[in-house]
Amino acid sequence: MTAREDILADLRNVADPSGGNIVDNGLLKAVTVEGGVVRFVLEIDPKQAETMQPVCDEAEARVRALPGVTKAVGMLTAHTAKAPPDLKPKPRPSETGPQRLPGVKHIIAVASGKGGVGKSTIAANLACALAAEGRRVGLLDADVYGPSQPRMMGVRGRPASPDGKTIVPLSNHGVTVMSMGLMTDDEQAVIWRGPMLMGALQQMMTLVQWGELDVLVIDLPPGTGDVQLTLAQKFVVDGAIIVSTPQDVALIDARKGIDMFRRMNIPILGMIENMSTHVCSNCGHEEHVFGHGGVVAEAKKLDVPLLAEVPLHLDIRTAGDGGAPVVVNQPDSPQAAAFIKVARELVGQGVA
């Protein structure tokens, strides 16, 4: 393991454009060494951001070249005379229950009982469809362990933090996007226990500069765990959409998801049957790969609306993998029609 002293010694070779070096001039802050991963911050004048980025890049390259270092991550943050901010969420004595997120009119959670049912694809297309309807839309990828929205929404790069307190999200296709996937490498696993997950969700909700939004769509992780519980306890959620495939195994877990939201007094806006049917592009034969009508029957049984039946189609998959959801890539296609229908229904209901 590389010692902190060795890192500081090496970074004294990185020149500060104003003279001297970044270590002796006090620009280098918060150097941490965890195994082979080294992280540090350069605290600068915001006006020097463009000038200092190459300096930060050089510092990263130097640290990465040190023996025992597998990864180096440097960040620029604005100079402040105050103590570094404590990003841990603090309880507010005045809070008596879930709170509205300032500037955000509505929050819609997109959830599933189990993984692999296409929940993130639904969330991305729904967000883009709402934006196409003239809504000001944010999309929060709360699936910390398996974030996929950066890829689906075609956003890259690390969000900036000009003042060291708030985070500036990225945007594409008319949607403001935040994801833990933007803060980590694609190959880097997030190995966190429950309290860290809950803290991450609260930070992404409250420290991100969402601006004025008509609706914030939250792509939840599968299941009924810590993230869902924290969201319901801390923030007012206007409704949840449950995504499932027609097969019985998925529906068993979908029921649990609906029961969870009902216990937390969050309205169920409806269910979406994903991968409902497949039509062969060569011969036109329709095949129900995962069964047929399961979600339709379940929605009727549980007395919740069936919002849409989304087909299993290659274009939906390739559009998401390419960073432009099918609603953006092929807005007039039959594949996009289901998402647009749901978006219009939500706008009509006054929840988006």
C-alpha cells in the first residue's frame, strides 16, 4: 500500500500555475488511501476551474503511477474559508413526517418486486416521454448497486460541485439525471451496508441541484429494502408504478411491492406489464414468451390500474443501450406508443 507521505511527496512535483506547488500552497485536501485506491481534492478559486483541470489530471496521473496504486480519483472544489461541509444527513427536530423536496412538484417511484423485469427501461422512457409532453423532468437512479441510467440516458462524466456543498447533475433528452453510476467507474462495485445506502439516497435527493421540476422520476432498486423505506419515510411520494413481466414468479414479487407501498401510504398509480408479447420481425408471428395476461389479471385482482402493456422488442433494447430511449430514438413507433400513453395519463391525473 502506498503511504500518504509518499503521495504528498510526489504531488509536490505538480506545479501550481500561480507559483509553487499544489501541496505547499495548500490546494491539496482530503487525501484518502483505501487499499490501492487514492482520492484527493484540489480546493481552488471557482474562476480558475478551466486552468486547474489539467493540473488535477496531472496529479491523478502521477498518483496512478505510484507503486501499489490501482486507481486515482481527483476532484476540483471551490475554495471556501469555512470548514468542509458535513454531507451526512442530519435529523431535523421540526420534521414530523415525509417532507416535500424543495422545487419539485411531484415524485413518482418506478419499482419492481424483482430484478430483470425492465424497470430501468420503463423509468428512462417514461421520463423522456414526460419531457416530450412539456414537463420539467428529473430522473434519479436510486439503484445504487446496479445503476444503469447513465448508459440508457446517454450521459457521461462526473457531476461537478462548484461550492463543495451541492452537486450539479447532468442532463440529456430534456431530462435532468443523477446516478451513483456517474460517481463511480463502470467496473467498480459499490459495497455498502444499509445505513450507507440510506445516506446516499438522502444526499442525492437533497444535495443535487434539481432546480424547478414538475416531476422527479425515481428508478428504485428491486425489492422492498432500505432505499424504498427511506424514500417513503423522508419524502412525500405522489405515487408508485409497479413493473412486472407476465410470468408468475415476477408477479409474486410484484404483489409484495404493492403491499409495501400501501403500508407506507403511497398511492399505487398502476402496473405496467413489460415484455408483454413478442412479434417476429420476419414473419409477424406473435409469441407470449413470458406468458400472457398475468399483469392484467393481477391488476384487476388488486384493484389497481393497468397503465400499459409494453412489447418485448429489439428496438427498445438497442435504443436504451445506445443512450437514447426508444421514446427519443423512435418517437412515432408502436414501441414508443405505450410510454407516451402512460406519460399523458400521469399528466392528466395531475401527478406529473
